[in-house]
Amino acid sequence: MTQHQIKEVVLCADDYALNAPVSQGIVALAVLGRLSATSVMSLSPRWSEDVVALRDVRERLDVGLHLDWTSGFALDAGQGSGGTEVRLRSALRLYKQKNIEDQIERQLDAFEAQWQAAPDHIDSHEHVHQLPVFRQALINVLMRRYAAHAHRPWLRVSGVTPLEKLAHSCAWPTVGPVLGAYGFNASMDDYARHMQSWLASAPADKTALIMCNPAVSAQADDPLGNTRKREFAYLAGHDFVQHLMDASVRVVRGSGKPMLPV
């Protein structure tokens, strides 16, 4: 990469509507122009309430669906289990594809009932949408619902994966590789160093995605509450802006829509 080449990265905050501090933090970062996407947990009882604040920033970032089979919301809805069990059952092809398609449809319906529009993108809690059975079910649903749309919802993909190959076979847009994974127990300084590493490793020839999990404060019953609070503080601060500049990275929307000036 030459000195004047600018790399592009989608910065996506996961778990909108998980709890009030998460939703508040994501909206605040959107207002600051730090995020370019967020993913909504449409099974959350908070979605019908928290959608109001998100509508106020809808022109500032892509708003997508965070498909869910592993959180407490999914368990309460009768369509979830622990991540380890989901991965094992998926690997053994123990899920019925039609059942997974029905669950995807219900989560999309719940999203659209409040948002009054199709999602800009689709990903999932713990990346389950990329697993066997789930990925084909997802492509089938997307083709039925959105194939005729001028702007198809883009898919988060971790790299050259079976889901990416499926998506490309039907000309479905994707964004990846995905960066942003770490142990969730880092200090804010450690998180800043992680971010610098992710920005440096983002490819110059395609748009990467960095996932994040910010919240304006730590909710007592959220095991990642303090981690989310530290991520928010860093992303809202000047150091993040400087690190973007140092790495010659521009935050963009996966949909191709423009980032609005702050």
C-alpha cells in the first residue's frame, strides 16, 4: 500500500436492543460518526422500545439483523441453545433446514415490524449464520424475500468461507473478512492496541469489517458490561480517531451509502 492509499473498514456494533446501556451507547457513537453499522437483536423485548432512538440516526449507519440462536432471548423464544451445542448439532447436520428457515423468517418479521424496512445487512450472534445448515437456510430465505430488491442486504462473512461462496454464486453482496475478536477481558489500553492491530491488518483491496460491542455503561446482569463500557470510552475518544488516521483507514457503510458529516 502506498502512502496515499486509504483502506476502508465497516465498523459494526453488535447487540442493539440487548439492554438499555448497549442501545444508548450505539446511538451515541452513531451521532459522533464513529460507527457505520449496527446489528439488532430482534428477539429482544426491548426492540420495540429501542427502535425509536435508532430511527433518529438511521441516515448515519446501516441497520441490520443480528440473527440469534444462542442468547437468552433465543432460549425464551424456544429456538435456541448454548453455542457449543449449536455448533455440534450443526456439524452433525441434526437441524432441519426448513425449521431454520422458519426461524430466520420470524426474526426478519420481528425486525421489519418495528423498522418498517428491510435490514441493510445480516449477521448473527456467535456467527451461527455461517455454520452448516444455517448458511443454506439463510441464502434460501434471502433469495425468497429480497432477490428482487435493488439493494440486497449484505452479509457478514469471516473470509473465504462456504457462506461467501454460496453468496457469490447468487451474486449476493458480502463484507469481510471480519476482525475484532479478542478475549473481552482487556483493559482500555489493551483494546486500543487490538484496534491498532486490526486497522493495520485490514486489507487494502477489499472492505473489511471490525465488530465491536460498546455500551455507555455496565449493566449489572451483563457479563460483558465492563468490557462494553471500555470499548465505548475508546471509540468515543480522540485516540480512536487518531488511530484511524495513523492507519490510513476510512470508516464506510457496507451498503455503499455515504457517511454523513458530524
